[in-house]
Amino acid sequence: MKRILTLVFIVAGLLGGCNKIEKDEFRISGKLTNGEDKQIFFLEMTGQGLKPIDTINLNEEGEFEFTYKLKEQSIFVLLANPNDYITIIPQKKEDIIIGGVYNSFSYSYTIKNSKESELLHQLNKEYIKTNAVLAEIKQMLHQNKYSKDFEQVKKQLLDQYTILEIHQKEIIKNFLNTNKGSLACIIGLYRSFDNHYLFSLKNDLSLYENVYNELNKKYPNNQHIIGLKKLIDDAKAKQGKDNIQSQQELANKK
């Protein structure tokens, strides 16, 4: 009986060891509908762009499991194709579970057991809603381009466009204020609206500085925070040069 119990404990220990996440690792696993025998690509966001890390193979049931050693806090992308991907911000020791549909990954995905990634997921859901309304506005504009009252319709749609952009800005600002110190704020700060950034260094420099100051308290040596600081410093330097140039031009006119 003792030998049987000992064998059971050994097997249990071996199985437990296989599933163990080391202190400097995180694991992502899950199942994607329509993902049978397909691949997703694991990449890291860097200051030089997306850096390929590995390829994750899905099995015949669309299931996958992947463990990665996290050297420093960073932002990663799981990509099904260049137009269909999700962004995650894993922490060490997290056992992240992801679901969704392979051929509409970015719109359908769910995520659990990753605080920062779940925050980002909330932000992305609002972003998807905004883009859906934006698409409707553009479609209405296109459908009415030959209408006799096109100019009136266009004005109404442009008003809706402006309101939508302002609304999206307020959503992001609230997110940045509510989640100070989260790396998800980096993604929020760089959010775009109809192919242009919602916030610019020229007009929203104080917002960039507030995000940086909170993140720098937690991640002073992180590549994303260092990159943000460089953007801010460059913007300040440009503003200084522009001010000097404006003063010189005024002096020359006198």
C-alpha cells in the first residue's frame, strides 16, 4: 500500500511540475474556434517596431499553450494575420487564458487572469464600438454623395464625427486617469481616430507628461517609458526652437 501511495505522489509531483510556472515566466493558453491546425505569431512591441519572438501552433482542436520568460515588463502582440491581432501586457507568474474566433481574433477575443491585459481589453472594446460608429458615418456620407441635399447631410455627419472624436478622447482621458501607472496607458495614449492620433505632443503635452510621471515611478528603466520620455523631450525642444524662431520673426518685423 505504501509503495502504491508513493508512486501516486511521484506521478502527481511530475504532473504538477509540468504545469508549474516559474517566477520569471508567464503562460498563455486557450482555444480559438476555427483555429484547427493553424498558427498565431507572438511578437513584442519595441521602440523599433514589432519584434518576432515565436510561432505558436494550434492543435487539431484549435488549442494552444505557450510559456515565455519575461525579462522586463513589456507589451506583446498575438497575431493571426497583419489585420487581426490582440495586444497583451502579461505579468510574471500569470496563467493567462484566451478564447475567441481565429478569423476575427481582435473582435471576438476574451482574456482572463491578466490584470493589465484585461484593462487593455476594456479599452479595446470601446475602441471597436467607436470604429463601428465611424464606419457608419462614412457609409452614410458615401450613400448620400449624389443626394440633392448632400451639403446638409454632410454637415450633420461631420458634426457627428466631431462629437464621436470628442467622446473617444474623453473615454481615453478617463482611462488614463483611472489606471495611472498601468502600461495599458501607453496604448491608450497612442490611440488613433480615423488614421490620426487622438492626442498630439503639440496640443496635449501635459497629458503625455502626466502619463510618463506615473509610469516612471514603477518602471524607470523600461524601454516603453524611456521611449515616451524621449518623445516628450523632443517635443519640448521643438517647442523651444519654434518659440525662439517666432520671437526672431517678430523682432525682424519691427
